[in-house]
Amino acid sequence: MNVADSHVFHGSGWQNPYRVAEYGKGIYLYDSEGKCYLDAIAGTHVVSIGHGVEEVADAVAAQLRKLSFVNKGQFTTAAQEELAEVVTALAPAGMDRVTFPTGGSIANEMALLIAQMYHKERGKPGKVKMISRWHSYHGRTLATAAMSGSAAIRQSIAPYDLGFPHIQAPHCYQCPFHLTFPGCQLACADDLARTLEQEGPDSIAAFIAEPIVGGSGSGITPPPGYYERIREICDEYDILFISEEVITGFGRTGKNFGIDHWNTIPDIITSTKALSSGYAPIGAIIVHGRIWDTFVNGKRKMVPAFTTYSGHPASCAAALAVQKYIARHQLIDRSARMGSYLMTQLCKLAEREPLIGDVRGKGLMIGVEFVQDRATHKPFPRKHQLIETIVKTGLENGLILRGRPGTGVGIDGDHTLLSPPFVISEEQCDELVQRFESTLTQVKQRLKLSV
């Protein structure tokens, strides 16, 4: 469908017609012309249990037949209460309260509000700013875009930026400090303490970070000890640590949450995508019990943590059915196992494909970074439009990919995040890698790249 013929306010794709998706099954998507695509990114890192699971659709339909909506200020629902029990049981120790927003941007903005109001209840109303990292993405609202550390996004919102500070990302492959782990002594983590001193800790409410970086860094994975150091710094300066798990939560990395790969308990977790596998819009804001206690024992006697459609009955029913499906089929273990297999195959591909500089990540969240020169890690300049060409060529080859520019300084460099549904098999991993390799070969020919 041509964008000019549509009344939808499409966010991108103006240069090419949109394909009309008809249906999906497992890891595959089918368009209105009958073409089959291998969904290597699970929608946008969303579809954890695969497309077309009938029992989830049945659970949503059953809930809608009973109840369409309820006022959260006066009523709860059985679906919401049971989902809360399931989610808090998966969360790190002590994180025993959860609210269910409608998506990632609102979850992250609401987490900021919770952090600000938490400090206000404790007599520190000046602690209002959020520190985040470069090479991060936290949403499309004004506040979450200001949190985000994507150079491309920040340049687009520059006139409206809220001025939230950023620290360097733990990007070992393109270390901003030009150091090597472990000799670096976690300089990237200590950048948080430096920034707190610079900004003044009495102005900072929280630090937010994706345990493993998603779309703006494609699988950037901190070294051992990183989050343990971050936790120490947050405690020392009395700021909250928000683990932003919009992508990494609910099994994507082979554990319940991405932060579980480190010996660290955050104060707040935000997550959305794999919670409902895309069967309905819902997210989760999970908070530590002591934050809840501060509110209920404070002056307000209220937690500012819901909007009209928070905890929607049908969305809670969808998420509950998805989480039961994941548990019954042991899909988090499968994510770890298939992720290890896919990582091995991609590393083998990197040995014969010089365009690939780095392969990284955990579970079924694997980033691939492309470079001009492996020896120096030199990225391609933006003028090549490399990632755009890779995504377009992949689609022609029946492989759904997604990527962003910006891996070094500024907007130069290209990367993609591979995140297929947890139900992928070894044979399908091989198919993914084969299509990916064919795509890269064609891209080099199209762009006349010499690497």
C-alpha cells in the first residue's frame, strides 16, 4: 500500500510502499500477496511465543465477553490480580508490587514520576532529573526521548530537550575511554559517579539503563561487575536504579529479566514487549516493596502509577495467558538454548563475512555491528545508508530485520538486533543465518563496498 493512498499517520516508510500483513504462524509472517517472511525481530522484539497461538486469543475473547473495562480507582479484576502474582514471582527478591501501563514509553515516563514522587515523600523534592546512557532508547514521549541516548533521536528533538544528563555506555567493542576490560576498572560505571558529582546528587532522582542495550546499541552487553558497581553508586548518592527491560524482560535474554545476569537488584523494573507477546498492549512497572511502603505511609497515601487504560482486563488476560504458555513450554530455557545456538552460527558467519565486526548479546537478543575495518573497528559513514540497505534487501529476501545508525561517536556506524520468537528451532536459526548471509552479500554488491 502506498503511503499517499492511506489515511494512517505512518511514522516511516515514506520512500517505499507498506506491505499489508495478513497473518502469522510461529516465526513466520505472511503478507496480502502471499509472500512469507522469517520474522527475525519478532515484530519489534515483541512476539515471544510466536504468531497465531489460539489459546491466547481465546483467553482475550473470554475476558471481553465478561468485562470490557473497569474503573481502577474502585475495582480490580481477577486477571490483573493473578497476573500481578505471576509477574512479582518472576521478579528479583523484594520487588513485590506491580502496575500495568499500556506500553514502554508510558512505563518509563511513569517510572520517572514514581522516582520523583518517592524522593518528594522523603523530603527531597529537588531530586527530579534522570541520568541515562548514550546508545540508549527509552521511548517517544518528550521525557523518554530526552532520556534516550541515541544521537539520531536527540538531534531531532534538540530544541525541546529537557536537559537530562547522559553517561558513557559500557560499549567494550567501541570503548569511549579507549580502554580494555578488566584493566579499565569499569570506568564506564564510574562515569555515573562523576556525572552525579558534576550535576549535584540533590538534583537527580534516578539512573535508568537497559541491562543489555536494545535498538540503539544492538546487544551492547556490560562486562562482569558493571551493575554491581552501578548499584553501589546509586546507593551512595541516594538515587534509584531503574532497570529498563522493555526488550530484555520476560525471557528474551534467557533469564526472567536481563538484570538477572548480574548480582544486582534494582529499585524499579519497566518492561513490556514479551509480557503479552504482542497479543494486546500492556507493560509492567515493578517496584521494590520499600518504595510502595514510602507512598502508603506518606502524606499522599497514593501512588501516581496508573492511567485510564492501565491494567485493562483484556490486556491482563492476554499477558496472563502468554506467561502461562511460556512457563508450560519452558520457553525461557529455550530462549537461552536457542540463543546460544544462534550466537554460535552468527560467530561462524562473522569469521567469513568481513562486514561483521562484532556479535554480542544474551539469549535471543543478539546484536550484530558492521564495520569498514575489523582491525580498527572503524564504522561506515552515514552517507552509505548501510543499515537502511540491509533492512530493505532483507525484506526482499523474506527476512524481517531492523536496525539503527550510530555505534561510535555521533550517527556514523550501523547495527542490527536479531530477536526472533522464543519458539524458533535450530533448523530455523540456520535458515535465518543463511538469509542474513545472502542479504549481506547482495548489499555489498549494491553499495560496491570493499571490506
